[in-house]
Amino acid sequence: MSRILLNTIALDPLRWAWPRHGYYRLADLIGKIATQTGFASVEIWQYHLSVLSGDELDEVKSALRRHGIGVDVVGGYPVLAGDESSVSIRDLRALFATAAELGASSIKIFVGNEASGEISDEVWAKSLESLDTLIRAATELGLEVNGETHQNTLFDDILAVEHVLTAIGKGRMGVCFQPYDFADSDGTIETLRKLAPDVRHLHIQGRTKDGDFGELEAAPIDYRRLLGILARSEFQGPMSIEFVKDCVVADPADFDLDLVLANAEADRVFLERIAMEAGVKVDRPA
């Protein structure tokens, strides 16, 4: 049974600031999600969790219990090779422990931060070693690891994905599928057909033909066809709405959280409908 999640990265106007940190308190976001939308579970962005003190994490746990919101997925962004890798792997292992505390079942990661076609054999070997370390750490905590299909990572095209999955050991990690080109519906469908047996998680975002974030229902990609392919592969993983209309602003002070939540809810309703039409079994909120 698949669940539709809201990714908390959609709710933070500082998502691309550096150093990474959140604009809103995660405990407050949980309350807003529960009272203003029909989402019953979330995917939590790494930097909504990793900055929390012990007391703040306890507050998040309390908010989740009080509002009946589950945590299915926590998203992380490891550096797999280079000078920063040891610190990054340490931070990700701590994130995994927090994810397990919150009841998550899986971790979504960027598979490094370098394009697959530009790395040396040495970086490739170190990346696989780090990835193996992360998978072992997650498995010990009862978590599965899924790599996101994304540019400038080791999952940046079909061959790269298959190469990594084979090298790390088939079945040890899965794919979080996200379109490479949000304006190319047919190309996206063909890519998914090839990766579908390994897809355990889906990232969804409405985009306009110009690449801006828009309504999911108006997106160029035919998500109903995409979901039909997953249904025939007996997909039962989480489907995360990652970005929504009006979630990007020039000034964080201009971010309208209520508007963004309303847009996310509209996308959730649409996604639930087309998923069920496509044959994906959806765990609907009570």
C-alpha cells in the first residue's frame, strides 16, 4: 500500500541557502501540515532534523504523536568522496539514527555530489566504499536506502544507476525515481520503464514547460501513465510531493506558508485520484 507524503523541503524558503538550515521550526510545520492538509505522513528534509537539539527533537516527536503524522522517509545528501566525506558519512549515520527514532522505514539520498561521467576511478571506488558503509548502517537500523535519480550525482542517467546498483550488490538499495526532464513526458516514461523493477520511492513535482513550479495537474509529464507503469511493477512505495506552486520566493519574508500548503493539498488530492485510476493502491488518510 503506497502513501502520499509531503516533503518538508517544499515548505522552506531557505532550502538552497548555505550553510543549509531551515527557516521554520519542524515542530511548527508538523502542526500546520496536520491542520491545513490531508497528508498523514511526511518525508523530512535532512536540514530540518540535523540542526535540532535533543529538546527540539523531543518537541518534534511530541508534535508527530499529538497530530497523528507519520514519518515514512528522511532525505539525506552525503558527500561520498573527497575531503568532506568522512564528516558527511558521520553526519548521515547520525541522521539515520534519528530517522529510526521517528519511525521512518527508508532513507532517500543523493548518490554523492559529482556527475557520474566526470569522476576518476579513485573517486568511484571511494564513493562505493562510502555507499556501502551507509547501506550497512541503515540496514542495522531497519532502514532501506533509495538513491534519487538526479543530475550531478552517480544516479544521473540510466546506465549510471544500473552500474551503481550492480556494483553495490543488486537489491541492497533501490531507486527514488524523479524525472530527469520535467518537460519530456515520453522520455520520462521510457526511463521509468527501464528502472521500474528497482523503484521503491517516487518524487513528484509539478513543473511548467518553462521549468517553474506549478500545479501538478497541469504538468507536462503524464503522471497517470507513469503511475500505470509502477502499478504493473507492483509498486507499493511512498510517493513524495517534493515541490509545489509558489514554494520558491526571492525573499524568505515573502513566503506564504498557508498558500504553499493549500497548493500541496491540491496536488495531493490530484495525485491520490490518478494513482487509484492507474491501479496504484493508496493508503488513504482516515
